[in-house]
Amino acid sequence: MKDWAVRDLPKPSAFIQWKGTDVCMDCYCLCGESFHIDAEFAYAVTCPHCNRRYEMSAVIEMREIYDDEVWDGCIIDAEDAK
């Protein structure tokens, strides 16, 4: 793994352990274009507009849910996830 993926982790964030599963993602390139991926093993992607290549990071952003926000998803308690 490249050290850029885990160096200087911004907080809040989460580390993903990629396990080669399916992914569906919208990608936004530096060239200003966007593209969609539905694939397995998408550890790296190429922009079809400019051919820039990107390695997927193992770090994702987390956004705090405030008390006044309505959110009906499943919240995993870290104690229960052990």
C-alpha cells in the first residue's frame, strides 16, 4: 500500500480495507469532467476524458450527524462491532 493513503489522516475519517468487492461510484476528475464506474476490483481508475489515472485511497471522509438532523440509517456502535 502506498503511504500517501494513510499519511496525515484528516479527522474525522475512516480507513477502508479494500476486499475486491463491487463498487458503484461517481468520479470527478481534475479535468472538470465526471464519469461513473460499476466494477469489481476498482483499485485504480482512468478518466475516459483525459486519461488521468487515479489510485483509490483507503481513507474516506466522515461527516458528523448533529442532534437536530433526521437520519434513519443503521448506526453501528463501535462496542457492538467488535
